[in-house]
Amino acid sequence: MSTTTSELLSLVLGKRDSLMPEELDALAALPVRSVTFMHGETIIAQGPTPDESCLVVGGMALRSQATHKPEPIVSALHIPGDFVDLHAFVLEQLDHAVIAQGACKVQFVKREHLVEITDRFPHLTRLLWMLSLVDAKISRAWLTAAATLRAKERIGHMLCELHTRYGMIGFVKDDGFPMGLEQKDLARIFGFSRTHVNRSVQELRAAGLLEWERGHVHLPDPERLKKMSHFDPGYLEVVRVRR
């Protein structure tokens, strides 16, 4: 077991509000268990909540909801800096699984250590709570997009969301960012045919709104893509919160 947590958690929380030295020290002292999962492996199983919470520090993970159909539904994408099951800290059952999309490195934090942090530092408690609330807002934004946007717009909306989220943790360079998904994954996530996804991606390329190579996406004109996709980053709470 590692004896210190990733600096990523301090970075993510620090984007929401300034952290006091003692808060930074407490986060740096969190014991973690680091594990790398390969593509398709289950990081967190659906069912009784584990005694650990999971922070993604590398790669991408998918939240997977089981249904009566053979193929589960993907209800969220998780990137570095996401505490993928922080809400499980106060729940007894998880209604979803978390699956690695490509190689995914995570760090597990014991519940007892999170209890200690939240007991000692009310400000950190509010920031961790905020991460869970933003996670819920993302789910509602996905639901709204599914009900109101066409295929090309939905793909653009998701790309704008990832551009914003990756930008908050410093992973965007010249409007490019890592992409752990392929077009076939978009078909599965959105419930479209591969032909429909391919056609929509080609339309975005032809419009000068998307460059997509394996493992990397570049948005030549993010503002125009936001407008086309009806993307408003407000639900991601990119502004700082008050202490």
C-alpha cells in the first residue's frame, strides 16, 4: 500500500476553492491502495458498497448500469480526478458497476480515513460533497441531451464536456485532450448504430469542428462546437465555491 495519496485530489479540490496548508497536509497523508485495471475489468462491482472509495488517477472508467437486456447502459464517463463512488461513502448499495475503459489506474481510500477527514475538516467535507453533486448534475445533463439533441449534437456535447473537464485538471493542450473511447464505444454509449456514429463524426470533421486520431481528440474551434451542440458548461461548476 502506498503511504500518500495522489496530488490529483488536492488539484481537483483546489480548483473548487483555495485549500489551507493543514488541509493540503491531510490530503497528502491519506493512505491509498493503487491498482491498475485492464480494459473491461470491473473496478467496482454492483451491489453492497465496499469499505473503500475509488479515485481515478489515470485512463478512463465507465459507470455501467445493468438492465433487463444483455448489454448494460453506460451512464457516466470518469476521468482522472473523479471520485467515482464517493456517494457510496454514505450508501449501503451501489446500483451500478465501474468498468475500466482501456488501462485505468485508480487509488482506493478506506472509508475510515474519509470519515477522519470529514470529521476534522468541514471545508473539505463540503468540497467532497460538491464533487458528488456535480456528478449528479452531469447525469442529469446526459439525460437532457439524450432527450433533446440529435446524434451529431450529442457527440459534440460530450466532446465539449470532456474538453472542459480535462481542462480543469490541466490535461488539455492546444485544445487537444486524451480520448479513451473509439467510435464503436460512442455507438454503445449513445445507443446509435456504428454507421450513424461514423456519419455524425464525419460531419463534425467536414465542418472543421473535430480532429480525432486514435487516443487523442483535437477541437479546432471549441466555441463553435459548443454553440452547435448547445453546450453550457455551467453544470460542471467550473467556478470556485465559497469557503
